[in-house]
Amino acid sequence: MRDVQSAGPTSIFDFPSDFDIACSALSLGCLPLSLVTSQRSAQLSPPLEVRRSGVHGRGVYATQFILEGTRIIEYTGQRVSWEDAPNDESNPHTFNFGLESGEVINPEIGGNEARWINHCCDPNCEAIEEDDRIFIYALRDIEPGQELFYDYAMEIDEPITKKLENE
């Protein structure tokens, strides 16, 4: 992963990564971070939309120009241990995002658009862990209408889409 501090990316939402409690100017009062992350998505959604993807099911698309280095969105959801993470063997697709701490972000509860970002071996975004949170950054300029991708960097033991087979 690259050093975000030295890269100096811009941010669509410039939320400090060390907040445990966040206070809102929108009369929400002070709330625990676990509740605020889903509230942020609802109140200040980034310039993105979720729609059908030619790669796989749903995808996330830019609705406005996104500059290289921009922090686009936080990958949100309930934090659980790997033991408590959903594991439906009948469904080979997972949205769980593992953290260095050993916890997992389960976006099925409190998640946002980030869970629909598809994999690509030549991505236009990357996922970076900062202070036990995951943020999606633009690796290059992204034009309106382009789908966002990042490299999942994992071995796949599940059915592969035709798009992945060709990569």
C-alpha cells in the first residue's frame, strides 16, 4: 500500500480518521463512530451511483469527475470478528473486508455504496487501511460514468465471472 500521508490526496469528505465520537452540525448530536459512518453516507453521499455492471451484478459509477489521489468513500459496516462474520457457504460472494486488527467489516449492516465496487486487476482505485478504517482512493483521474474498481488481492476459491477469467 502507498503512503497516503506523503501522497497528500484530496478528499471528497475530509473526516479525521481518529474520531471515536463525532458531532454533527445537522442536529444529530454526538454519536458513536459506528453509528455515524452510516449516517455520513446517508447525509453526504459521494458523487457515486450504484447500477448494473457488465463485470458482475452491481457496480459503482462516478457521477462527476474524480481527481487522482482523491479519497472517494469509506468502506463502512458492522465490525465483527472473523468467527462472527457471515459465512453462507451457499453464496460464494462475500462483501466482508478484513482489517489488520483481525476484525472484519460486514457491510450488510451499516454498509454503503463501497461494497458494490468490483474487482479489476488494472483498477482505477485502491483500498487503503488507515487507523483501522478502510478508504477507497482514486489511483488515476476518473471520468463521470466510469465504473470504480480496486484489486481485491485475494485468492479466489469461488466461481469466477467471465470478465475475471479474461484478465
